[in-house]
Amino acid sequence: MGLLFSQSKTEGQFGMTREHAIIQLCFVILLTFGLHTAASAKDQCDSIKLTAHPNDPPASWVNSDGKLVGASITLAEQLLTQMGVNFETVAFSTAGQAVQATLRGEVDMITALGMTLNRRPQFNYIQPAYYRKLVVVVVRKNEGFRLLSYDDLKIRRGTSGSSISFGQSDFGKLIGVEIATQQSVDIKDSFDKLLSGEVEYNLLYRTAAEAWITRNDLWNKVEMLPVLAGSNDYFMAWSRLSKCRNQKFLSEFTEALVNSNNVEAFAKLLSQYESVFVEEVVLERADSLRIE
């Protein structure tokens, strides 16, 4: 060892060498600095705003009380609670508004966001992905077609949401390039275009499609092709303008998310919120029948 770590022969039973005194002083300084850094990170992130897709049950949706709820919301809240961080949810009318608000730093985090080449430098994506969405093709009832390859989509008129990302998969790269779908404002616009005959199919994530069809009682008017069009991984993403963008905080949040993935926390929450959403739709139907 070097001289710094050698023990002096003149050190008494209760004394310490100059070298040990220096080591202890350095340790105290480093410990104090570390605690100060940790405290500063926590102080900066004592309260955050989070948002999510307003119509993606059971992951997230705006319920009848106007509150943002769902599996991804609860998961984010659980992680933040573990970290001792206060939070509030902010609901927007469309997914596009939620994404833009996060980009501008009006909210700190969006609970589920697809990754694209354009978005990657704009957000702090928390790796790994915790949610895989499946892409379905929705058509008018009894007007389906065989989906054997993407060529079957290329030759038909379709629509996809302007704020929907299909990721960096082979399928995602085709959208807007070889598969020239019309851009809809939101999911309502997608179904309006389909039911009016303006387009022949909608490309939608299955959870959002099923929720809209169920809530609006459209199963007698539309159907989904039995073959999936693709899939995409979704991530929790933080605004690069958030006060919580420091690396220590994001590392701690990432560790909490990885631990939750290991016990399949999100899958369990999805199952729970499927029942919550169905119950909500049943109650809405009952209320509408009483009014009529």
C-alpha cells in the first residue's frame, strides 16, 4: 500500500495518525456532499405533474368524473410514492395535447409514450419499455379483407391518428411512407371517417379501439381483422424541461420501474383496471337508459 494507508508506530490506543485524520475528513466531506446532492434532487422534485393518453383503457383514460385513471397512472403513482414524491394528474382532451404539454414542460411526465427518431431527443425515455401495445385494423362490419401482407393495406384507403406513434418496427416505418394513411385528429375522427365510408380501415391500438367501440356501442357496425398489423413498445417519458430531469432522480425512478417489471406489477394493474372500465361503461349505459 502507499504511505497514506500505512499505520504510524507512534499512534496511541485512542489516538489517530495525521493520515487517518485526513482520510476521515475526506470521508465526511464526501458524505456531506452526497447527502446534499441527494437532498437537492429530492427538493427539486418534491412535487410533479403527470399525464397520459385520455382514451387508452385500461392503461389510462378520463373517467366520468373527469379524472385521469388507469393502470399506467397507478403504476406511476406507486413508483413516485416509493420515492417520496408528491404528484398530481393533468388530463387533456387528446393524446396529442398530452404529448405536446409534456414536450413544453407544462407537465413533468407522460406515463406511456412510443419512441420515434424524432421524439427520442425530445424526451427522457425510461428504459426498459414496460408496455407493449398491439396494432389492429378496424373495418366496417362485414367489409373485412384478407390481411396477408402490408400490400393489402397499401392498396386501400386508411386512417391513423396524427399523434399515434407506431415506433421503429418495420411496420412503423411504413406508416406515412408506403402505407399512406390519412391523419385523423383523434379516435372519434378516425371512426367518423370509417363509418362515413371516407376510408376502408383504421389503424389503431387494440386497447383504445376496443374501448371506443364498447363505450359507443359500435360492435354491430365495426369489427377488427383477426390478424394483427403490428406492435409497439411504450415507455414512461419525462420532459427534458422538467425540474426532475437530473440524472440521480431519473436513475432512482428507473430502478423503481425495473423492480416493478420484475414482479409484473403493470400486468396485474391492467387486469384490475379492465374490470373497472367495464363497470364504468355498464353504469354509463344504465344512466343513459334511465334518462331516455
